[in-house]
Amino acid sequence: MKLMKLACALSIGAILSACGASDIVSRDAPFEAQRQGAVSFSQNDVTSVAQTEITRKVRTVSAKQQPPRTILPEAILRQINVARINVSVPTSLKVSEANRYYPHGDIVWREDPLGNRHAQVSKIMHDAMTAGTAGFQGPVPVILDIEVVRFHALSEKARYTVGGDHHIVFKMVLRDANTGQFLSEPRKITTDLEAFGGQQAINAEARGLTQKVRISGHLAEVIRQQMTEPDGYKNASFGFYQMVNRI
């Protein structure tokens, strides 16, 4: 059994290291999810009720309503499970509450009540990662470390007029749950989701498709693709607002 687990770990590391769609973070630099001065959210912080709720919502908005595809070797998919998810949101990330079409800041989030935006973003990310990795239920436990770099949703002004782009950037790495050893190179993933505006946003909210529900479903699909597609997750390209987020 130990040999099987070791072979599985080595295979996972080799395959995930080959995923070239996202930027590789230098291995010599410490992974930011472990540093101090960050709001973190771990697996133990989520209640079973919250997990059930976010999983239910993700299934309603995911573009691909199907179990994880077996693009990784079937034997590996059967072996791993994501036993713990650590999410870090560094307090150095600047929060903007400005009600402009495009507020300048690392974190723009308005759908929760005014409060600790770092903690709110941490929980959104954790719930989404939990839903996106739920299909891996094998006997070999792994740890998923996430560090948020940017979480840019819409201001009220943009939400109820022109819409725009939900722009999220995060780093991720997989580690062996027993030894802490890296099973993949740290990677930076950039993802964009079209953000509804005006009447389209109002209609979506009436159907329960809030910004949080749509972003959560999207992030769950992003991490699923990153762990199952041969080239990892590939970000969509859809125009002007996406370019604005690169400025």
C-alpha cells in the first residue's frame, strides 16, 4: 500500500507539473499561503450546512454539469482525495469600497454586508474550492493551498448599469497531507467571468443567480479543470472589460 501511495504521489506531481496553461511560481520563493499577515480559511472552518449549500448552488450554475472527467489517469483519480483546503488572503491586498465603474483595488466585493472583505473573500474561495474538488474521494489525502492575489467583482454602479468582468487571480499548490511535500509546482491562475449588468443582473438575481453564486460556480469549475485537464485551466477571452482588468 505504501508503494502504491508513493507511486500515486509521484505520478500526480509529474502530471500536474506538466499543466502549462497557468504561470508557474518560482519554487525558490515561499508560497504566500503560509505567511503571516493573511486572513486564512481552512477546512475545519466550514460547517457541513455551508458545504452542502454551496455544492447545491454550484451544480445549478456550472457550465458543465457532469462529474470530473478522467483526463488524469483513472487510477490516480481513484486514489486521491482533497483532505484539507487552506485559503490565504493577505492583509496587504487593498480593499476598495469606491462606488465607481472601475474601482482601483485588489479586492472589490459588495454583495456581503460591509465588513471584513478579506474574510468574506476567503470564505467564498474556500467554499468554491471545496465544491470543485468534491469528486476526488480516494484513499490518498492531499492538501490544496490557495492564496488570493486579486478578487475583483463589480461595484454597485457597474452592477446596475454596464456590467463588466469578474476578475480573480490566485496561486495554488498541492501537497502530500502526511508529509507536507509538494506534489505540484506552485501556479498562478488568472480567471475571468462575464459579469451581468443592468436588467440582466436584476433578472439573474430574481432567479437566485447572485454574483456570489455565479463566481462560486465558476471557481469550482476552474479548480476542477486545473486538476483534470491535461493543460490545466484555460481562461476565456471576451473583450473590453477583460482588458481593463489588466491595466
